[in-house]
Amino acid sequence: MPTDAVMNVILETDGTCLVDGDFLPVPAGVALPTVVLTHLQMEAAGRAEPVYAVIHDRAQGANPLPLCVHPSGASEPWPEYPRLPDPEPPAPAAIPRWVDLPDIPLARPWSVLPAPYADHLEDICVGARPGDLRERASAADRLLAELTEVFGADHWCTLVPGHVRGDLAYLCGDLTLGARTFIYTTRQWQRAVGPHHPMAEVSLRNAVGCWRRLPVEEAHVIGGTVVELLETAGHRDAGAARTHLARLAAAA
């Protein structure tokens, strides 16, 4: 068998998977080995012939696992596989810098993120229904945790899905989380690109919208920060927000 007919599967230490260099999505809650085996079974069924693969589990540091998967779905070790060199890990993608900040279309925010995060955010955003918003919010939390580790909490690649997370919080009725999320993203946008950048402005607008719908005591606690952000932006509603905050203080 020619070695180029053998599929190389790499299980990375961060839980991602590459098949012949292509990213294999792993649905939330599904074990990685199950995803890999299902993919190989589908390949074998589609080709109507056995599929041969060598699995390199970098997370476990184990020896390569040669596997033969039949169109029926059955699988077995493949002892006589050609000895392939352990594939080199893909070169890490260049980390986008703030100076590389693109125009961010709010209707398609995932389009500005580097792979594979763009696909992850698109899956979270597209086709959302009222019944699955909390599941999508959990997926957004996992994506944010990963992006924070890769880029940092205040990088635009993290703030863009952070904006989506704030939207999901609002749609789920969690106004406290929505307000605090948008307050954080507004502050970071204002610091990095100025208060009149479109992302800073829409983030501030959403923060104010969540804040005005909060119960009195919660709104009073964070109201000073909201007023501060409005004043930083020179927003025409800063005066009205100060008046609202005074009323909250009297009622709290």
C-alpha cells in the first residue's frame, strides 16, 4: 500500500484533532476517540473499502496506533502498516496584533477570527433557537476560555466572541452577566482603539441596555462604572445616566 493512502490522525495535547492536516471538529461532550473512530467509519463507508490510519496521541505520549476500519464499521489493529515518520505539528498561526484589527461585521463576527476559532464561533452563532441558547452560551464559555489562554483576555480575538457571549446572556435573561460582560468589553475597546470605534460604541450601548433593566440593587452597584464609560465616550446620555444612578441610590 502506498504511504500516501494512509490517513495520519494527530490528537493534540490541547484536545484538538487533525486528520491529514485538516482540523476535525469535536462536538461538546463527545469523547475525542469516539469522534475519530466515527470519522474513519464514515470514510470507510463512503469509499466502500477499508480505511487505514495511524493515530498519534500526543496527549498520552503513546506509540502510534495503526488501525484498519472496515466499511461495516468494524475496526482492528493493523500490525503490518508502513512505518511513517511522526508528522510534524503544523506551524502555529501568527497571532493577530491590535494593529491588524479588521473591520468587524456584527452580523458575521466569526469571519475575522483565525482558524479554527472562526468555525467554532460560527457554529455558536448560526441557527440559534430559543431552546438551545444555554447550550450555545456554554460553548461560548469554552471558546472564550481557550482564546483567553491563547491571546489574552484583552485581545480583540477574545473580545469579539466576548461580545457574542454578552448577547447570549441577554437573550437567556441573565442581565447581570450581560451587563458585566459588556462593561468589560467596552472598557477594553475604549482603551485599545478609542471610545468612538464601532465596537466600543455598540458594546457600550448594550452595557447600558442591560444595566437599565437590572433590579435596583444590582443596577446601583455597577451604575457608577456605566456612567464612567458613558462620560469617557462623551455620550449624550451620560447626564441621564447620572440622574438614573441618583434615583437608584435613593431607592437602594
